[in-house]
Amino acid sequence: MSFDDSKVIVTKGYLDATADKIREKLDSTDTYTLPEFANAVDSISGGGGGTTATSIEIVTELPSTLVEGAVYLIPNGEQIVPPLPLSIDTTMNRWAVTCEVPNEAITFPYALTITKIKNSPKYYCFGAKVGTAAEPQSFVSVPRTRSSGPDEMNFAESNTVTMPTYIYKYEPATDTDWVDITADITSTDWNNYVVDHHMLHCFYSTYTMIRHSLNHIAYESKWNVIDTSGRIIKQGYISEYLVYFVENGTATSQGSHTLKWVATQYS
């Protein structure tokens, strides 16, 4: 592209307005010099996107088999808690996260809202594993509550109160990551709810939990508010997504963007 290099006078306000419009179209906060204006305008796709995509899909993680030309969007919601400590013990296949909701009586029907979760002063993470044929009843965790304690999470198939294998706590005011408090919590502490394991305060679980004595589902894992990264994944509370475009068999990060940006970039 050739340019006429003759000098002109232009008002700064017009340049600022042009740059603002470019930023609006690109959903960007970048700054531009005059020589960069042309490339910036060039990157704005007109009516239907600048790159052809074979599909656009919202996922929780990149799939193991990538589709050429696909765009994958991973919710980049607000960080509520640190990533779950899954690597501490890879044999643990059941994880659950609860939050404290101070000064509030839990009466049915009860709704754990995003606001309550975000404002919680303390969170707990529990790790356990479900028994298998190779490792039967000696180490069992099932997705249910006790029949005589239908509101509390339990980690055994029987009605006996059983604690999880691992207990972590996270206090946003003092902690930067999950703190292992397993050794500090006694069975008496557990029974006295020193750590909150109320079923209706759970906002992440790898298994569906049944409120056993009433024989109906009180919490389902599909209602999870966060994923294992600790970020909100619940639609309606997410403004940006981590965008990946698959080209030549590789998913390349395009950064974190709004759906408007995605619609602008891809057709």
C-alpha cells in the first residue's frame, strides 16, 4: 500500500475518536500510533468475521481431538477460589467445594446464589475416592448424604459419619492458596461443623449428590458454579472467554475476549 506523504493538519479529537472506534470494533484497549491505524482498521472484520471457522464451541477444556479450523471458547470467569489441589493425590477421584454463609439459617427451599458464594469469608475443599472392584469397601466415598443426617455431606456408603481423606481451607483475607488442614480436624470438629460440609453450601462436586433420606436430588454436579480452575463457569456470569483457534492441528491462544469479539473475528 502506498501513501501520499504530503502534510495535513488534523484535530487531535478526530484522531482520538477514530482510535476509540477501532478499539470498540476490536473490543480492545490497545493504543495506536498513526502508522498503525491502517493495520488496525485492516484487522476489523466486516460483517461476518475475518477468519472462517469450521465451528465455534464453548468447552471447559480443550478436547483431546482437535477439529481443524475450530474455535474453542473456555469460560474465563471470575476467580472465586484457587485451582483445586487435584495433583496432591491422583488416586482421589471425588472432589467437592463448599462455602460458609455466615448468619443465615438454611431452610428449604434454599438457594445458594453467586453473590453468597463470592462474599463467603471461607471455603473448604474435600478430597476422597470412590471404591472400585480392585479396591472395594475399605476406601469408599459415594455421592450421598447420611439418612440420619440428610443435610450434610458424608464420605461413606453407610450411615456412619465418615470424614474425607483430605480437607483444605481457603480464606481470601489471609490465604493465597488452599491450605491443608486435614491433620487439624478431628471427628468432633467435623460433627460440630468446624468445617462447613453442608450439602446446600456445595458449589462444586465431581459427583451428583443425593439428599438420601428424602429420596430426591438436592444438588447435581451439572449445577457447578466453578470448574477445577476455581473460576466461574456458570453462563450469565461470564463476560470473557479464552479463545483458541485450531490451525494445522494446533490450538493457538487468541487471548481472552468477549463473545462480541469472537463474532467479529470469525465467520
